[in-house]
Amino acid sequence: MIWAIVVAAGAGTRYGARKQFLELNGKSVAAWSIAAARSVANRVVLVIPPDLHPRDLPGDIDADVIVPGGETRSASVRAGLDEIPLDATVIVIHDAARPMAKAELFRRVVDAVEAGADGAVCGAAVTDTIKVVGIVDGQRMVVTTLDRDALIAVQTPQAFEPGALRHAHGSELNATDDAALVEITGGTVIIVDGDPDNVKVTIPRDLQLLGGLS
């Protein structure tokens, strides 16, 4: 059985509001993300801010389990992971703030795990030049320019073999995505093609852009 964890526990500091529960073309952002996860998942766990009660969620939220998150993203994922039974075959993790992830993205990462990978992430090519900066004499200065062809921008969904994911989170480490924890703890992570339209809602302009895409 495939389970999904949709992470919606953020405070929305950069946005200025809890963006995951705002409306996007007639549905809440989180509801779009849950529906996308259901394209592969038999059950969905929604992780919400710890100070928010489930009764205060938008009425279109359709998750099988709703749990409060933690102080960090990794802690929130662990809260969701605790709700998943040991007989799960694949666990998919998706950020609620990526409401336009297509079904084929979920299928690609799940297929990679079912083929034997410990984890699979979707990634898109980096189109901007990326520079590493440092502070020299009180000013921000370029240290080096990275090879853009060797970089990808990682997205969710990400899928994992349950044992590898539980082992990674057993370290109690924190990271900006779950693949990083699997990598740190010795797991193999496969890259599959992402989608440049799989935008993460971070600032109000992002929500406006997605309103025109969907």
C-alpha cells in the first residue's frame, strides 16, 4: 500500500499568511496537493501547524489522517511518518505548497522506488547562473561560480522505500528535504524529470502565477 504525507505545517512567514490554506481557482492550495497525491497514494496523511485545530481547516480538505506538525519541517514529516503502518510499500512526501504537481511526477518517483531505489526526487534544470558568495571586508563578494549543468532544482513529490525513510528520520537530524536525510544516512536517491510548472507557492505573486496556469 502506498501512503503519502502532505506537509502543510508551515507558518507562511515569507508569504505573510498560511498560503497552504488559501484559495486557488476554487479550492484550497492544500486540497489541490492532497488530490495530486491521491493519484498514486491509497492513504494520505496531512500534517498541519501545531496551533491549528482540524475543525479550522478549509472544508475541502480530504485527508485520511490529520496530525499536528513540529518545530521544523523534518519534525513535521516525522509526525506524519508515525501515523503510517509498517506494511506500507512506498511513502510519498509532498509539500502542500506545490498544488500543481502533475500525476506523472508522482508516478515517476514511485516507479523509481518500486524498481529498487531507496528514494527518488524530481528535479528541474537550473536556468539561472548560481554563484557562491562570502563576506570580504564587510562586503558580499563572489567566491566562485558553479557549473549550472551539474545542478538541479529539487521539487516534491519525493518517494521512499519505507525502511530507508524511517532509518533516515531515526537520526533525528533536520534537513530542507527528506532526500537529504536519506543521502546522509547512506541511502541511494534517484533523480527523475521534474516540471518547471511545479511551482512552490512562496510569495503572493506565485499564487497569482498558478492561477493562470491551472
